Amino acid sequence: MIKYISTFCLCLYSCVSYACTSLNVKLENTSTLIVRKDKNIKKINLGEINGYKTNCNNSYLVVWGIPKKFKNSSPQNNEVVFYNLYNKKQRVVKTSHAIFDVDFYKTEDKAILNSATTNTEINLKTGEQSDFPEISQSTLNQLVVCKNLTQFKRYKE
């Protein structure tokens, strides 16, 4: 009997400690975002941060804004940072579209970047992009709706 109780308590402790992982995201200034998850701290820097958003389970953070340096020959004047909060890997994608919001898929590691002119689907693991003009109802049904998001938007669409 004691063996089962101790196993149950160990399981319960593991589940509670896993669920209590904390995430704190703070905009330090217009160009620096400080991300604290558990005991880890990460700084994400852009020229100017226009927004950020996490998915419902806080496994991904997407930060968008203007890069520090521009190339005169490139139309890509916006930068998007995809940060995996579990394995702490970061992927940076440049785009010519001004991002206003991000929507995450329920079952896939993908997100939709919403801009004024088009929507871009991004694979969060590979950074692969594909543009499409409108979001269909079937796509909307695949997106996550969260009540408590960690997010910031400088500009509204």
C-alpha cells in the first residue's frame, strides 16, 4: 500500500512541477525583449519590436519588428523571430510585409503571420514560408483560440 501511495505522490509532484513552469515576457525598451522561462533568461533584440505573441501552451514565442540594419538592395524590411521556449532554439526570417498579428495552428508547428496585404504560413521548425491572400473557413477551424495569451501589439491592423 505504501508503495502505491509513494508512487502516486511522485507522479503528482512531477505533474504539478511541470504545470508550474513560469513564463515572463517583458519589453525592456523598444528594441529589447526579455524572456524568462523557469530559470532561463533570453534577450531578443531587433531594431524596433512591433509585437510578440506566444502560443497557448507557451512552447513558441514569435517576435516581429524592424531589423537593426537595412540592406538598400533588399525589400525585406521586417524581421520575425521564432523562439522555441522548450529547446531554446531561435530562427529568424526576413519579410517584406509588415506583420500585425500571429495565429497558431492547433496540431502543427505552424503559424500564420497576418499582414495588411497578405497572410504568410510559416513552419516554426524550418522557417519555410508560403503566402496566400485569404484565410479560408477550414483554415480558421484549425487555428487555436486562447483566452490567456502573452502578447503585445504596437500597431493594430
